[in-house]
Amino acid sequence: MKVFRLCMAATALASLLAGGVATADPADQLEHIRPMLVAPPNVMAHEQATKAKPKVVEFTMTIEEKKIVVDEEKGTTLQAMTFNGTMPGPTMVVHEGDYVQLTLINSSKNTLEHNIDFHAATGALGGGALTKIKPGEQTVLRFKADRTGAFIYHCAPEGMVAWHVVSGMSGTLMVLPREGLTDGHGKKLHYDKAYTIGEFDLYIPKDENGNYKSYDTPLESYGDTVEVMRKLTPTHVVFNGKVGALTGKNAMTAKVGETVLFIHSAANRDTRPHLIGGHGDYVWDGGKFANAPDRNLETWFVPGGSVGVALYKFKQPGVYAYVNHNLIEAFELGAAGHVKVEGKWNNDLMKQVVAPSPIK
């Protein structure tokens, strides 16, 4: 009996240290679901609106430290740190009132301690204080999604937050209103496709000859990378981890008449997305759906540490450039992507009246 009481006391103490109390948890009475996460720019399958009761939505992500190619043409590499092996990590989607339950795994092949800070969560440094795991460990965090919007998540180890974030460790959690998106005046909004664009400022060290250096582990790159970071001048600004990640054969796709939701995360630096030849029909530049969206924007602003969301219905076919409208960062440093749109051209919207010809 004494042993039983001691065990119960230890269990209660552990619960208190984890930020809770040894009482019945409302979330334990709810349905648990385990949707499949997918690699960006794609977004997991989800309902845009729901009449169902709140659920516990269980996700699993594995932290992977690995070398990636940032620029194939130049052979430039980055010793990256990632959630599920991608930059950005997968976009999770739940509804307001749901619980997010994440099993976070730090692979035994890794060399560093990691954690996760959800900007959507309340308390304990966004969960960062409760998710510190060394290589070969895992942890489970659960929190209530009590506000709508698209939010950053990122790694946040003490003393190394910036390094982990600019090395690839960020992603998006989107919390939809249970009734779905609206224009702020009662009109329901719907999208046919959703894409995730994660913008990264990278700081890759160079050797004495001006060539980008390569490293075998993240820790090996740490000192040199921090030295470059502190100059606040990125060597690359890219979408989804590399130059050309969303261009050519990797372009996003749509059809004339389709409405696309663009989810643009910027974990560290401000950015200003622009769709060349298109617009933001509805834009939540702060990414928060409780606020009415702006209308008909040409370029929108996404502050560092947040996610901007834009909705656009394509009206013309062709290749659209999706860029950071700091054009130096877009065309010189890599922050550009494509959307390939199929369909019939509408001359009423645009046509070439006179083809180029010699001046008379």
C-alpha cells in the first residue's frame, strides 16, 4: 500500500512538472485521429469546414539532420536540420477547438538536442520547454488549438534558436475556423488547392577563395555559420530549401477557374510575396482568420516569425512567377517560384493588340 501511495505521488508530481494536474483530462474523452502529413509544397488532406465535435489530432514528426543541396548549378550545400526531412516541415491542419498532439522524435543518428515551439500554443515557450529531446529520444506534446490562423512552428533550443531556424527547422500549423474561411462579412470562401511556401534566409560560409564551404555535421558548421549570420546578410533567400525548389518541373500547378490558397511562412525575416500576373483576392497578411482579409492586393507583407495566407482564383493560363518582391532576393538570391496554369486564354482580360514590329 505504501509503495502504491509513493507511485501515485510521483505520478502527480510528474504531471505538475509537465504543466498539468493529476485530474481527468477532457481531451482523453475525445475521438483521436491520425492524418497523414505530406511534404511541402503540398498540404495534408483536410476538411475546410466541419460540423463534427472537436478531436485530438495526432501527428508524428521525426527530426532529421542532413546535408542538402541549396543550389544544384553551383553545387552549394547546407548542413540542414529539418522536421521530417523537408524545408519547411509539413503543414499541419486542424480546426479551432481541436487538440494538437505531436509525437516528436529526435533520430539517434542526429548529433544535437532539439525541441519545438508552436506559435499557436499557450504557455511553456510554445511547448519548447516541454519538448527538449536528445538524439535517440522522443516526447509527446498536446495543446488546444484555441485560436484560428496560420502559425509558425520552429525549433528553439536555448542559445541556438536562430541557428536552428535558419538551418531549416520551421513549418506551419494552420487552425481553420470550424465554419471555414469567410471574407469577414459572412461570405464563405473555398479553395480548390493549397500550397505551402516556406521562405528561408540562409547563411552559408565561404572559404578563403570565396567558395562555399561544405560540412559533415551541423555542429561542425556552427562557428562559421554564426559568424556569417551575425552580419545579417544572407547568402541565399530561397523557397522550400533550395534555388528552383518551386520552378520548372517542381512548379505548383492549377487550372483556370481554380482557387488556390497560398500559405507563406517566414520564420526569421520579413518578406513581401507577389504573384506576377495575378493578385491576392483575399489576403490575411498576418495569417489570422479572426481578422477580415484585405482585398485585391498586388503584394502583401509577411512579418518575420509569422505566416501570411492569400487566396486567388486564376483567370488566365500560363506560367505565373510567385516571388518575394524584394526583387534582388527573388532574382539574385533565389526567392522565386512558378505556378503553371492550364486553361483557355481570355482576350477580354488581355490581348496583344499589335505585335512587335519596326518603328515606322
